[in-house]
Amino acid sequence: MRMLSALALAAAALLGLAARAETPLVTHGDVVITDADFRAFMERVPPELRVEAMADGERNNKVVDLLFSNRMLADAARKAGLDKDPVIARRIQQQVDGFLAQQYSAYLERHAKLPTAADLEGRARELYLLDSAKYTEPERVDLQHILVGLNGRTREMALARAKEIRAKAVAGEDFLALAKEYSDDTGYKRDGGRLGPVSAKEIDHRIAAAAFSLKADGEISQPIETSYGFHLVRRVGFKPSHRLKFDEVKAAIIEAEEARIRSDASLKLLDGWRRSPDTHWNPQGIAALRTEIPRAEIERKQREEMQRRAAEALKAATPSTAAPASPPARN
């Protein structure tokens, strides 16, 4: 009970529950859930999202119900004496330690002494000059997309249909209208046949190879085969690779540098404790924690792994005309 009392005191100190009168939200005998409990729970929601989250009445009802359920079950656990079990008591302490450690780390980060804005801007400029690749936008191609899937079709049938659609597009029919009529891309309702400006790493490598070989806006690829079927892409724009200007990334670099400095405050404190002459590590005791896996268990896992690989190899070697349920063009 001493441990639980300490937890209650710590929670009260952190939340300032005594500073204002609390409104009971649910009561059951000695168990009471108040508005202060609710606000404490909502602290885990980022501040910029908290107002919107609390505007959802249904969500609030669920949070209050969760708090009540947990409090009732915890009360029943105490009455059953579970909190006196030595292992459970240690696990409770570890939960308390973990929570308070997070709070203190956040406290240190908030109060870390930062260099002046001028110093940080100078450091940001150094980082910008040192890593040009990090601040370089890759080339992007703006694409429209049609998929002819394999579901209910042989490979030959899908290829023939893709060629027919391409012929209509080349003859002047609107590509997006053709996508609406013929595309099997389940994402059509989301993107309307538009993939948008994408880099080579953001789409299937086979589609990327064809898309980035298109030389002019309006050009339509030949059918591109993937495991989902045959794709047609139409180039509608192209942005060459370019390095972002320092002013475009300065704020982001400074923000990242501030976060690093704040994080270093916690790491420096922990490293000091680890290396302190008052800290005594027991390597032998730590090494003794290691358990030996029985040889029979190792052999069993090896057999299972061999069987799994054999099954995957057999599946890969077996032809199939069925298409996956959702055929994304993006990676």
C-alpha cells in the first residue's frame, strides 16, 4: 500500500488536483471518476489536437467508461490482494518508474538551455552545406494511371485489353475518362486515376522505369506488367531534381537541432549516472540472467523455418491467374 500511496501522491503533485473542486462523473461506492481524472487522461493527446478530441462527445463517453472500468477492476484487484503479490508489486513500481522517467525527461528537455537564435541559424547553415543530398528534392513525374487486373483474366487477355485501352488514349480519348471506365485500380475513387507528382522511390520500380522514360507531357507508356496486371501511365508533368534553398529548410533544421539539444540533456544526465563511482554494475549477475535454449527447441525452429521456406518456394513456382485484392501502384 505504501507504493500505491506514493503513486497517488505523485499523481496529485503532477496534476494539481487539490487546486480546484472536482466534478464527479461516475461514482460506485468509494470509487469516483472525476473531471480531473478525465483531463489527466487527455494529457496524452498532443495539445494541438486536444480541443478537437474533447469536442467529440462520443469519444469522451468512451474515455470516462474506460477510466471507470480500469478503476473498478483495479479496486477489485486490491481487495483480492493482488497488489501484495511480490512480482505484481515490482511491476507496479516499474510502471510508476517508467511514467515518472518520461515526465522528468520531458521536463529536462523543456528546460534545456538552447543556444541563441543566431547561433542556431549558423549551425543550421553548416548542416545545410554539409549534407546537400538531404536537402535535395528528387525528380518527380506527374502521372495518370490505369490498371488492367488479372482477376478473371488470363495474362494474355489482360495484356490485350491494356493495348486496346492504350490505343483509344493515343487516338485522343480522354485518359481519365478511360480510367474511370476501365481501370481495376481499387484506389480510383480516392485518386481518380491520378498518381500525382511521384519520385521513383514512391512507386513500383517497374512503373517508375517506364514513367521516367517518358519524354514529354501527354506521352502514354506501353503496358507495364506487375504482379497486379498491366498498367498504363500518362505523363502530365515533370519536375527535375533540385536543391532546396536554405531559407526553405532553415526552420526545419533549427527545430531538429533544438530537439537534439534537448534530448542530449537527458542523455547526458543518464550517462553521468551510468559512469558515476556511486553506480556499481554486476556483470556476472547480469550475465547469469541469460537462459540457454534447449537444443531440441533450436532444432524444432530450424525445421519449421525450412518448411516455411519450402512452402513459399512452392507457392512462388505455382502459376496463378488470381490478382491480389488491392492493387496499389505506389510502393
